[in-house]
Amino acid sequence: MTEQSALDRAFMQQTLAYGARGLGTTGTNPCVGALITQDTPDGPVVIARGHTQIGGRPHGEAHAFDRAGAAATGGTLYVTLEPCSHRTIRAATPCVERTIRAGVRRVVVAMADPNPRFRGLGFALLRSAGISVTTGVLEDEARHSHRGYVLRITEGRPMVTFKVARTADGYAGSAAGGPIAVSCQAANGWVHLQRAHHDVIMLGIGSVLADNPMLTVRLPGMAHRSPIRVILDSHLRLPPGSRLVQSAGEVPVWVIAAETAPVANEAELVAAGVEVMRVSAGPDGHLDLREALQLLGARGINRVFSEGGPTIGEKLALAGLTDEVIVSTSPRTLGSPGIVAVRPALAGLLADPDLYRLAESGLIGHDRFERYERIA
């Protein structure tokens, strides 16, 4: 590895970390990180950083250039995704044009745009303007960071992370139903941070009826980062008096129902501020999960955090729709038979090295976390 390539990797690592700050806030756009450096006698120094802002504008590059001003001239731009090259109504100046006008001498990019309509065009335009372009720096890491956007563009669905908490004896809840205290305070805080980094929290109606949750981000100063709450509810059983419906005016609630769900129930929920969408159901009456996710993809959703309970989690994984699985295990025990957190089929999938790999494990507070990534 040359000194330049080592520097490129180090600066790109910073760029990826900075870009991740906006995950879950950028609407249909990917959350792109950007960093600008200038050479000095003591080596390159960072003069500005940027990431895609709330709602998707400005893009990461534009945010960094706005901060750098004239100091960007002659510098190097590091960016996690190929700069956009096409004009839209919302953005008169594509990031490629901003880059050329800024006068940088070099651009280092982690990965190309996954959209085949634009892939490589940004690189070509930059090179035609005399700018040196280096690509593929920490590409695997960038693909992981942008996985939701990539899947929405290539497969028409968002990335799905399924999270489940279990007791030391393997249960997510008691057989009698109702919520139980599983996770420690530190682990709960970490989960709320994960919620804030996704566009949607998704839950099955069974968990809603059992727990009557709020599904918001309850960290100090981060209530505004609460994502859209999506409920999978084949027969529209969501109670109008539930905490979700009662707070729909503050944080959006979307319900995905079967085509045959009662119209009267829909009207009552809509009147309360809930948005109802419908998809096909199988012979067993359960929703077509792939169609439901494609519906979310069509709405511009890139990242889904599923806290939908063991049954939904297993069904998503069996359908090949779960991209990450997070299992947290408390040292506490339930002490009696309950609802198994990781059902047998899901456990089998996670144990298959051709399907999933254990990407990360460790302690958060008293609870052990394991994060699995889908390979195939």
C-alpha cells in the first residue's frame, strides 16, 4: 500500500463516519458523506466536512463546499458515493458541477452510483474537466453504509434490520402476553439510537396489541428524529385508542393492510390521521411481505428497523428480506416458558455461513449484542 492510498483510506474512513450522522433523515436520497482536504508542508489537513442534510438537501458535497468556500480550490474531495450528475427540479446544480466550480484538483470516491442510468457519468464529467478521479476506496464499507439506497434502486425495496431482545433463557415475552422488562437502560438507549438512524420502524399488529407501544425516539434532544411508524396489520385491527393512533399527528403512522381488510376500519383510522395502504395477502391471510417492502421502497424508504416480534422476524428472513439481524441477550431470566425470541427457522438461517455472518458482537451495558449480516 502506497502512502497516498493509505491516506485515502484514512480520510475515507472519516468521511464514511461523518456521513453516517444523517442516516434516517435524508428522505429518498442516500446519506452521503463528504470531506475536503488541502495539502500543507506538514501533510494534508481537513478543511471542511459535510453530509446530506435533513430532507435530502443539500447533498453531502454541496454541504462541504458551502463550509469550505474558496479554501476548497486546489484541494481533494473525498465522497462516499459518486457525485450526482443529473439536474432535477429541486436541485439546479448537480454535485459534479459544484465540484468542478470549486476548483478541486482531485476527487476520491468510495463507490459508483448504483443507478444504471447515471453510473459512471459523474466520473466521466469530472475527468473531462481535468480532475483526477480515484474510485473504489473502502467500497465494501460504503456499500454497507448505503445498503438501503442500493437495495431500493436495484431491488425496489429498502434494507431491513430485524432486532429482537431476549432473556438469558431465550424468551422475548411471557406466554401470558404483555411487555416484560428485558433490556438494561444502556441497551435501551442504543436501540433508540438505531431507531433514529432508520426511516421507518416496522411492527406487526400482534406486538402492538400486546404492548401498546409508542415506537418513538426517546433520547434527550432527539425526539425530532423519530421515524415513520409502520404497522403490518392484515385485517386493520389497530385500535383507534392506541398510543400509536393517538400520536399520529405528531409522528406519522402508516398501516399496511390486506386488500380485503374492512373499509370501515380504514375510514376510522384515516380520520384519526393514520395513512392506510393495502397489499396482497396469501391464502393464510398474512400480508405479502415482499410486496409490502416494495410499497415502502416506492415511497422512497431506504432503511427499515423491524421490531415486529419473533414471528415477523422469522418470516422476513425466510423470504430473504432481512439484511441485518440484531439479537440482544439480557442476563435476566424469565423463569418460565414464554415466547421464543429467535424461532427455530431463523436460528437455522443465522447458523448457515452461506447466508449470514456474525459481523459484530459485544456488550452494551449488561446485555450482549450480536449483529448478523446477510451474505446471500
